[in-house]
Amino acid sequence: MSTASPSAPRKKRLVLLGATGSIGTNTLRVLRAHPDELELVGIAARNNWQKLAAIAAEFRVPHVGVFDDAGFSAAHAHRDA
């Protein structure tokens, strides 16, 4: 049974692949314009972990993926520093 009010529609939950690229950047603009309708729950990028970390912090994204091994290692080392 849902605890959400019938008058309050549920947010659409999104996972954004390629979050640091041009399409990802434009998608983030849409998310910023509709925070009451859309929720970012996962993001991924090839290797731009710094930009990915900034997006994760801004949108409080619980799931983050980095495809490139070197980018993942750098992000992991930075997190543990």
C-alpha cells in the first residue's frame, strides 16, 4: 500500500548515462527545472569523475558509476584521501 497522498504525484526516478556529456548536461537542466517531478537516482560517465562527483553532490545521487578504470581508480583514491 502506498503512503503517498493521492493528490501528490510520484516523482519519476531517472538514471542518467553519459551524465558529463552534452546530452547529459542538457538533461540536468531539465531536472533542475522540474525538481518536484523528477528525481535523479543514478549517474554514470566514462572518466570525468570530478564532474560526476559535482553532479552527485548537487542532486544527492545515491548511485554513481565510472566506466574507465583509470577514472574509477582516481575517484576512489580521492574519496579515500
